Amino acid sequence: MINMVNMTIAVPGELKKLIDAHPEINWSEVARQAWWQKARELELLNKLTKTSKASDKDVLDLAKLIKKGMAEWHNEQVSRS
């Protein structure tokens, strides 16, 4: 059996209202899955950057290219709708 611990988080009042409007959702599970996903992404990022020879500037340049590409893709999707 997995040892589970309780955590308390603070959320804005508006988010709390939205959550409360959907009692059929297991919000603890939603949060747990989101935390797992983020933790796995960070773990992968750590592995990738551990041996990287890229400079900070290289990383920022790549991030800008990715953001630009994502924005273009999003704009295409919106224009198709």
C-alpha cells in the first residue's frame, strides 16, 4: 500500500467556487495527477539538461522558437474554426 500524506493548498476564491460547483469530480485525484505530470516533466527536464552543453542563451532562443511555433499553430487552429 502506498503511504499517502495530506497536503493543504491555497486557491483563489473564484477557483474554489468553480470546484464547489462540481462535487461529482474527485478534485484530490485531479490535483494528484497534475502534480505527477509536472513532477515527471521536471524529472525529464533535469535528465535532459544534466548533460547539456547548451548555454542559457541557447535555451532562451530555443524557448522563443517553441513559443512562436505554438502561437502560429494555435492561430491556425483558431482560423480553421
